[in-house]
Amino acid sequence: MNYWLMKSEPEAFGIDDLQQMPEQTEHWDGVRNYQARNMMRDDMKIGDLAFFYHSNCAEPGIVGIMEVVKEGYPDFTAFDPNSKYFDAKSVGDKPRWFMVDIRYVRHLKRPIALKELKEYPQLDGMQILRKGNRLSITPVSKEHWDFIVGLENA
DNA sequence: GCCAACGTTGGC
DNA sequence: GCCAACGTTGGC
């Protein structure tokens, strides 16, 4: 079982939006980066857990936990000319972009801000903390996962 | 295959 | 709004 961190801008789609979806489940569409695509297509498995990270907002940080409930399949927004994620180079038999479905698990008892995450030497090397990191999906080690979940009660 | 130009991400 | 970091594109 693996752990992940997935970014989303709360103004576009935040954890509260996920919680309000039917069955608290949504497809993670619109990822247009090959590294992130590969992780969704190849590596993310049913039952894996992921942090929901709010980016590009007043208080960027980890706000909750979600679970992979459907493994990689073609991102259909790439096929839709009316979608802002349309990609003419992604066609039916050779889809270029993939997504997974994720289900809301819970909010953290308190949001843990990026600013706070940076304070802990225990989290050195975590990908989200690297300068210039822009990848919207990153793997999280079990050690880092457990440490961060442990911060909830601090 | 190199690399400059350009676009996007995302913290601040 | 600024800007650093990085990915992609396209000319050569």
C-alpha cells in the first residue's frame, strides 16, 4: 500500500467540494503532466491513501485524507473539445492522459500548513517541500505519512 | 539533439 | 502582482 499527496486549488476544487460529491467520490481529472500521469496510470492502487493539499491559496497546506477507489483510466476531459482540458492529441485508442477516482476519507483535525511542514527536520526530503516543486501528485513515504498524521493532535 | 522562447505553477 | 522553477515547443 502506497501513500500520495495530491494538490488542488480550493477555489477550483477543494476538500469540501469532494466531501459534497455523490458518494464523496470524484475523478481526478485535468492532470496534464507526464510524471503525474504515469503515477496515476501505473502506480496508484485501490486502497492507497492520499493527502488532499490545497495549493495557490491563502494558507497552502494539507487539509485531509482521501482514498483511491478506481485505478488509472483515460481522462475523458481530454476528448471533449468544450473542456478546458481538451487535448487533440489524446484520442480514443491512444489516450494520452489518465486519471484515478478518489473518495473523501476525512479532514485532518486541523489543517497543517506548508509553513509548518517546513519546520520539521523529520520531513526533510519530502517532495512537496523541495524548492520549485510543481508536481501536482507526489509519493509520500510511510514515515512522512505517519509523522504528518501524528501532527494532528499536536 | 540542442537550446531559446514561452507558458504554467504556486509560494509569497 | 511578482517571480523562480520547471516543462514543453519548435527552429535549426
